[in-house]
Amino acid sequence: MAAFRTQLGRRQLLKSGLAAAAAPMIIPSSALGLDGAVPPSERIVVGGIGIGRRGEYDLGCFLTQPDVVFAAICDVKKGRRDAVKKMADTKYGNLDCAQYSDFRELLDRKDIDAVLIATGPNWHGTASMYSAKAGKDIYCEKPCTKNISESLILRDTMRRCGTVFQAGTQRRNLPHFAFACELARTGRLGKMKKVFAHPNGMQALMSGWLPAEPLPNAAVDDWDRYLGPAAWRPFHAKTLQDGFNFEKGGGLVGGGVLEWGSHCVDLCQWAVNDCAPPVEYNPPKDGQIVTTYADGVELIFREKDWIPLGSCPVRFEGETGWVEAGDSGKLVLSSPSLLAGRTVENIAGYPATFHVRDFLDCVKTRGRPKGNADAACNAHIACHATNIAIALDRTVKFDNDTNTFVGDVEANRLRSEALREPWRL
């Protein structure tokens, strides 16, 4: 009887299959990419790691892209996990956004193509390395690394894994900054002499410890996972809330040079063709920090004497001309002839939408995004080395062939730090 039922079941299945084949097949227009919909084969499935204040803005930029599906959120704070899930579920009209407290579980998902990493700086480099090794492409907020060694490991890992990596240096995809850098790179300003960056602080600071408070429930706020690779310290609610400033620069020599430098120095590096970082770094003097590239061009940090063009100003000076730009979206040029009849789009503020689009396009083409890992590595090394000169209060010299400070034991000790178990790069 059991055999008969099996045989009958097969006959029924065959009959139903023939009937289905004879009937017209209805395929949703979204599956064919009609009516403006993006077909599934062209969609990029994204997961988020550590989505707080800045991360929610970045996520908003991702969610506006028609070819993005945001599928999962990981955060050590339950309140943030819930908030991001609500953003995604509201966008898609479902309850599909998954939640994780351990980012390794999110990375284990085979359907996720790329990740948005917007944790505090303490986690940026480590999470990026784990993500690359899991085969995910990466959009990572800045600062991307805590020290010089981590900058080099980040670059080498992305190269080895073939990862499309985009640092959150979104000004590289804004027209007026791009044009200013183009003038410098292409010789329109003459031979380059000086590039100027705004540091937003000239101190080398440590995160430090605050008095111990009772530990929260790990299911709500996971303090141990929040610390991650950083040295253990007692829980304090302020440290947990202000994650953006926790362990910036590895708890060794963080500060304003690294924060704004992630943007301003990055633009200066672009202006000098993304060459190797400067080879000499000096401590602050007369309101400036002067560093020097191997070819004699100076990278100068200064807080004052800027044309009022908004935050994150940069200035590039050559033998025959100069240009200055800032977040107002405006340029000031030494001569109108530098425009050569071109109109440069004025986009005020520093929107990340163009930078996110650049990343997504490169995910599809396997191209090289503007804020790639090599560029991020060089800009971050310049910032970390400057902070070391500030911390030691003396000139230090850096060898770009060996990636070490020349004859300087103290400076070389600040190139790296030990990571807390079980985290490895």
C-alpha cells in the first residue's frame, strides 16, 4: 500500500507539472527589472556593523540607492539594533532585517555582499579585516585605523583578499574638492610647494579610564564586545555613549590631527598623487605643524589664517598658483584662468551619497573606489606619525621603505599596540 501511494503521488506530481507547463507563467515585473525596479541579479545585499549617529546617516545614503538591499544589523547596543531594524523594515515594508550582537555571525551569511562599518574607531580596522577575510566588500567610516601598523595591515589585507574598500572620506567624491586636487596633480598650479590641512586640534590624547560603574546587562549593552580589541577598563556609561571618541588612535596618541586629518590630509595626499607619506614630522611651532615629503613638498597643519570657506579647509600652493576649498562647496583661486572655462558644481556641506554610489559601482565592476585602502593607508600613516611627533615633542623621521622611524626606539614603539584576546588582525 505504501508503494502504491508513492507511485500515485508521482503520477499526480507529473500531471500537475504538465498542467503547470501548459499554463501561462506570470513573472513579476520586479524580477525582470521593469518599471524602474532593479532585477535581483543586480542588487547588492548589505549588512551594517555598529550603526550609531554617523552610521545612521550613512545607512540613509545606502537606502536611497535602488540596487541596495539592507538585510542585517549588528551592534553591541540593543537600542541601536532595534532602531536600525526599524529603519530598514520601514523602508521595505516587511520585518526581514536580521539582528546580531556578534558581527562574526553576520559575516557568516553567504547572501551578504558588502558591509557598512560605522562602529567607533576602536573597531574600524579589526572589523574591516574580518570582513575582508569573509569575502565582503567594505565601506568603513574614518578614522579607519588606530596606528601605523594597522594601516599597513589594512592595506595589505584588502590587496590580498581582492576587497573593494571605501574609506568614509566622502570629500573625494565632491566636485569642488576633486577639481582643486586635479589642479594640483596636473601641474596647473606649477610645481607643488606646499599643501595645507586643518587639524582641528594639535594635541595627542589618550582615552583614559573613568570611575567604575555597575555593568549593564550584556544583552542590552555588551561592554566586553564594545571594548573588543582595546585594553580592558571598567564600565562607565559615558564611555559607552561617546564611542566615536573612544580609543581614537589606539589610546596611544589620538586627537584632532587624526580626526580631521582623515579628511583634510587625505585630500592633501590626493593633491600630491597619493604618494607615500611624508618622511619628516615636527611638533607644533608657531601654530603650525610642518611635515615634509621626500621630494621637499611640505604638508602643513594649521588651525588659523584660512579663507572662510567652511569646515575641513585645504589649500594647495604651487610655484605659479594656488587654490583653497572648504565645505561651503566654494573654491578660491589665485587666478580665474585656472578654471579654463569650466564650471565646478557647488555642493555645500559634505554629503556621502556620491561616495556611497562610487563604492556600489565598484562593487559591481570590481573597480577601484576613490577612497581605496592604499590611499587610506598613506593618509592615516601621515596622521599617526604627526601625532607621534606631537606626543614625543620632537622631530621624527619616517622611512617609507621599511615603514619604521629612523633610529628612534620610542617612536617605533608607538607604531603598533597589542590587541586584547581573542582579536587578531
